[in-house]
Amino acid sequence: MTLDKLSLDEMVQGIESVDEKWEDLLCHHNAEKIWADAVKRRESLNAFCSLAARWPAIVHQYKKLKSFTKKSTNAPQISLCGT
């Protein structure tokens, strides 16, 4: 089995997942980094969802900007936290 982003996201959220995925993660030589990256991705998604729920118009403008920048260059990294 592969450790894709969706599977890792489910694991971070505590959603029922297949035992083999946990075994794959624990046996992977870079397990700590993979897990830390998955947690960081989930935290970022949670922050974005919170922003979207409070200010949908801002998120709509962000999506338009991101779509425009994808067509011309790599999209800029925007952080919702102070880090």
C-alpha cells in the first residue's frame, strides 16, 4: 500500500483506516517526517476551512488569485498563521 495524502489525512483525523497503512507508516524509514508533514497539511486545511466559513468572499478572491497565478507562474505560498 502507498501512503498517499488522502490516506495520511484520514489517519491524522482518526478516521478508521486500514491497519496496513499504519504498518507502512511505522515501517517507513522517514515516518516521523511523513507524519509531521501530514499533521501540518491537516492544520493548514483546518485553518483554511475556518477562514472560508467566516469570510467566504475572501476565500473566493483567494481562489481567483490562485487560479490566475497557476496560469502564469507557481502560486505563492500563503500562510494563515504567523509562522
